[in-house]
Amino acid sequence: MFLLTLVFRPRIRKGWRKFKTSESAAMAVAQESLGASRVVKAFGQEERRSKQLVSHYSDSLSAQLKVYVDSAVYNLLVGVVTSIGLAAVLYVGIRHVQANTLSLGALLVVNYYVTQLYSPLRNVGQKTLDIQLSLAGIERYHAVLDETPDVPEKPNARPLTRAKGKIVFQKVSFEYVKDHPVLDDVSFDLPAGSRLGIVGPTGSGKTTLSSLLVRFFDPTRGVVTLDDVDLRDYKLADLRNQFAVVLQDTVLFSASIAENIRFARPDASMEEVISAARAANAHDFIISLPEGYDTLVGERGMKLSGGERQRVSLARAFLKDAPVLILDEPTSALDVQSEALVLDAIERLMKGRTTMMIAHRASALRNCDTILRIENGKTAGLTGEVASVLKSMTPTPA
């Protein structure tokens, strides 16, 4: 039985590992399809996505059935070995009884003890195989934990309570794929409290600048500093706590409006949440909802309009009260009325903070004091003549 366990244990572990992988792939397809259900329906791809899901679950089922078959074969062989062992004991015992060297009662006692011995041995072998499912899950758990972070933190990293907000990019280059640079030798200074507008064609590397600033990635070459200290020298959690980020695609969690605002500061009081919502021009629409701040926003905030979601995101930024503000196309998907409300809130949010505003619309950049143009990953110009830049961005009436 020991040899059988040694043979079948790796087979069953491998089978459970394949089952877990197939199940994860199937769940990923299901989650992706549900999250993008509108796109799937709009392009009439329900049947194709259903087939993909069925295919992944079929692979998962096949892997699971193979494990069960291997387990059944193992149990069968263990039963055969046990039966052969008992038969051998009886055969030898009967021969001894016939030779008058062993009494019949003694044979029955020996047979009873052997039977009692085999039962726990079978159970140990079975439990050894059953535990392979848990071990396969633990392997996947450790594989996630052992992933090397994209931006490792130095052992002696510096703590940071609150930054002043001075930002410098020094000859920064970055590439997602080797030999395909997204940014190339970009340099600029952003004094504390200043407001920088970043413009340029789509794909020129504007959003990558903000990703490097919050240290989602490290530059391939060059240095990004905050208050004259390399970002890589700070504790990562402390560094990211210095930034309030408002994105084009607002991410809200499937929770109440109050919980989404409080995400920036979980210990914030309800009064602070309401104050942040007022500053973001969100309070009026929130209290008009049936359950006010306790209203559930649905998955990714689908129960709110685009403008409402953006104002909740701004309220979150107000509540965080970080010294550096990053705005990445915050109004590009909004109508004129919603944009006006959001820009009014952004103007208040910018006060006293170093701001990096990425935008294509001239109206979004009206409160900036410097404009940086990025083209093909390079600095194409840095100017304080904001009015002239905005005028060039405004379409000329036909």
C-alpha cells in the first residue's frame, strides 16, 4: 500500500492541479463576459462566449473525472492488496492449524488483529490522496504570494508623512515592451503647489507619466523625484498616500455611496464624508436618491450616471486630502452640464495642491498655470502661455 500511495500521489496531485487551472480559466471567462455583457450583446457574441465557457468547464470536468478515476483505481488496488494479505494470513494460519502448531482460536485472534490493522492503513492511504486537493490549492496560493512585485521596496526605505509636492522628472524613459519606448528622455520640473496641464495625441505617453509618478512602474532610465528624493527611496505605501487620483474611467465598488467615498479614508466620520461630497458638488444628487448616502451603486457604479460617478470620485479625492492631485481625462466622457459641475469641483480641489492634469479638452485645462506637450513619448514643449495653448486647442467654428 505504501508503494501504491507513492505511485498515485503525484498522479492525483497533478490531476487536481490541472483541475484548479481549468476551473480558474473558466471563472475568468465567466467574469469577463459578465463584466462586458453590453459589449458581448452589442456584437452578438453571446453564443461564441457561451461556447468558450462550456469548453473551459468541460476541460475542468474532464480533469476532475480523471482524478476520480485514479482515486477509484487506487482504492481498488488497495482492496486487492488487503484481500491478498488477509488470504495469505489465513492460508499460513490454516497450515499451522493442520500441523497442530497453532490452535483455531489463536488463528481467529490473529485474523481479527490483522483485519483491525488493515482498516486504518487503508484510511491513511485514502486521506493522503484526499489531501492532494488541498495541497494543489495551496500551491496556487503560494504561487500568487511568491510573485515578484513590479516595484520592489528597498529594505531601508524612507518614511513619508506628508510631502510638500515638488515633482521632477529627470531624463525619464520607459518601455512596456523591450526596445519599444513609450517615453524617451522626458524632463520637467513641477514646483510645489503648481498646476501642470499635459496635452498630446492619444498614445503619446501622457497616462504613463502619471503611472510612473504613483510608482505603478519604475522608469527604464532616468529618475522621478518627490521633494528632491527619488521615488524608489520612499516606503511604497507612504508614497502612494501622497496622491489623490481621479481617472477617466471612474471605478466604484459594489457598496453604498458613503462607503465608496470613505474608501479614501476608512476611519472618516459621516460629517467628513458629507463635507467632501458637498465640495465635489455631489451632495445634492446623493440626498435626492431614495436611500441617500446608503444607496448601493451596483457593480462598478452602474446605477449612477457618468457625471455622478465622477463627482463621487472627486469626493473621495477631497476626503483623502493628499498634497498631490492627478487628474487623467476627468471630463472626457461627460456632457457639458456634468462637465461644468465637475470642473467647478476640480477648481476647488486644486487649491493648495500640486496638480497634474491630463486632458484633451481645453476647458479642462483652464485652471492650469503651465502646459506640457508630449508627442511620440518626448517633450514637445513646456510653456506658461496657457491662454495661447488653449486657443490652439479650441476648434474653429465653420
